[in-house]
Amino acid sequence: MARLLNRNFILGITGSIAAYKAAELTRDLIREGANVRVVMTEGACGFITPLTMQALSGHDVHMDLLDTDAEAAMGHIELARWADVMLIAPASADSIARLVQGRANDLLGACVLATPAPLFIAPAMNQEMWAKEATQDNIKVLSDRGATVLGPSSGSQACGDVGAGRLLEPALIVEAITETLGTGLLAGRHVVITAGPTREPICPVRYISNRSSGKMGYALAEACVNAGAKTTLISGPVNCSAVDGVHVIAVETTQEMHDASLLAAASADIFIGAAAVVDFKPESVASQKIKRNGVAEMDLRLVPNPDIIATIANSASRPSLVMGFAAETEDVREYARQKLEKKSLDYIFANDVSDASIGFDSDRNAGVLIGQNGNIEMPISTKRILAEAIIGELSRHLD
Ligand code: C5P
């Protein structure tokens, strides 16, 4: 099984004799389905050629912060945003010290600062350097900030010493990352997700809908596939494309989404309502286009649509976990918690859509995951990374 399917890795290589192992690591990551973009420091280029890494990763290697051609192709901010995982292997003593300081005068440092992706560091250095208080303090600072430190392992070193400081074997780095990312956490489980807007026709050419892009629901579906789940995505009309492995059921109206959801949810372990469902529909749909001619005003009588998630959460075949979204423009948490109770949900993700930089149609989002066991703050990040975090949390609470 490709356990890192569709995951975007920035592999940072720094100046260490172990840099040659980054070649094998790249192959291992790609074998697991990951997309790998390599960033090399000047020091790294003294140990392994960018050409080797370009050939193995299948992409140009990024080296300079101030290279206009490279920046035009994929700038460092774009690269940093693209990443789902930031991995530095090997990480030299100097690069670790620079990370602690938050230096950004080389491309790798700038990417680490600019990415919301989780940071993994695989140190490699002489055993004496590893054991030094300065290095140990630096490592502690980075782990306290949330970085995952992989290794080093112990044994004989290139310099002739014996001790801790060897780069963890590439296969073990891949294992540790897949474990931390929660790959396989939903193996054997079925997750049903609704996404996008629904549309309620008024006549053959007009409809009522909303601004939902579907991006959050599609990101959740991707995270579920990556976690090994059978994933059904019931989607309203959107411009997103689902990753391989997602079973997409395209619907248009709320009633269609309702019917497809109820059917699929009967065999689901988790149901996630990420769709922005149109709550009211025209009482009757005109069979011909409604003309303006001679019409001074027009009444549109609306009647309620079914509440999909509430129906599922209260059904006899309720999935173990039911999660909704609350996109609000004021008193976000309060309204979200009320919805959680009213609709009998286990979790609700509350986000403020009055902030234009997140929410509707944005690639980024932020909010708070409210559950029966408390709140988890989720700071601004890409929808992909948020989706991973949400799925990780849900999977830990499945019986
Ligand atoms: O629209 P509202 O803010 O009530 O949406 C909260 C949650 O309920 C969302 O997860 C949404 O997908 C779900 N919902 C639903 N059916 C509706 C309305 C909302 O499943 N008719």
C-alpha cells in the first residue's frame, strides 16, 4: 500500500556526510506515493549533487532564495504552502541551531518559517557534536515547539567515532513519519462526507445556492483516503477534483444530498457534514424560464429542506461519530456549540467566515474543533493540513 499517497514533502538536505542517504530516502518516499520537492543548502551540495536529487525526485532542486528564475517557477512561499510535510534529513548541527533562531537568509530556513506543515528533523552529526549541551538544548527547543525529531541512531560514524549521531535509516524515517501522520488509522473504516453547496432550482435556468467551494470537504476526503478509509464523498456542484480512491456521488439539490447521505451513512463509521446545505427551497419549480416582462415584483415562497446531519445523527443506524461544520459570521463558538447540541453531533468545527482570508473559497482555514471532550484550537493553516488534524482527532475517538 502506498502509505504516503498524495502527500507533498519538502525534503531539506543540509551539509552532512549522511546527505547521500537523502537519495535513498527520496526513493522510499516516492515509493510510498509521496510527491517530493528537494531543497538543498549550500553545504549539502558539497556532499551530494543537485543533479542526483533532481533525477530521483523528478523535479528541479531548489537551492537559492534569491534566484529569480526559480522564484518565478515556484517561489519559496508557494513551495512552503504546497508542502504537507517539512522533513529535514540529514539535519546538521548548524542547521538545527539556525532553525532555533528562525533564520531566513537561506531557502531552507525561509521555507521552514513560511510553511504551516509539520516539521520533522532527522539529525546527523559527529557523536560529540550531538552530545554537546548546545545541540541538546536546541533539539529540546525545537521539540517543544512541536517538531518531531527522528533519531539519530547510534553506531560507527564516518569520522571513525562510535556513538549517537548517525542519520536514522531512511526506511525508519519513513516508518516514523507514516506513524506520526496517522497513516492507516482509518483502515477498514468507512467515512461519508458531504461537500460543497447544494442548488435549489427556481426555474430551468435559475437556482438558489451559496458560496461554498467544497475545498474543505474534498480535503477531508483526501485525508480519509490517506488514513486508509473507504471514503464516500457526496458532493454538490464544485470545481474541485477528488483524489484517487474517493468514491464521489455527485448531487445537486438538498433532497438528493439527503437521500444519498442516508443510504451511504447506514454503513459508515464516521459521517462528516462539510456541505453548505441550502436550507430552504422554492415551494414549486417553474417548468419554463420565468420572464421579467410585465412583472413588477415577485414572491418566492420557500419551504424547509431536511436537515441531513441531524437526521443521520438521530437515526437508528447512526455512525459512531458525526461531525458538522458551523460557518458563522458572529458569536462563532456560541452558535457552534448550540448546533452541536441541537443536532446531536459529536464534533463541530466552528469557523468565522466573515474573515475573508479563511473560510469560503479560500485554500486556508482556521477555527476550533468543539467536541464533547473539550475544544481543540486549530490555527490558520491549509485546508489539507487542517483536514489531517481533524481526521487524526476523530480517528482517536472511534470505538
Ligand atoms: O447550515 P448550518 O449552519 O446549520 O450547518 C451546520 C451543519 O449542518 C453543517 O455540518 C451542515 O453540513 C449540516 N447541515 C445539513 N443539512 C442541512 C443544513 C445543515 O446536513 N439542511
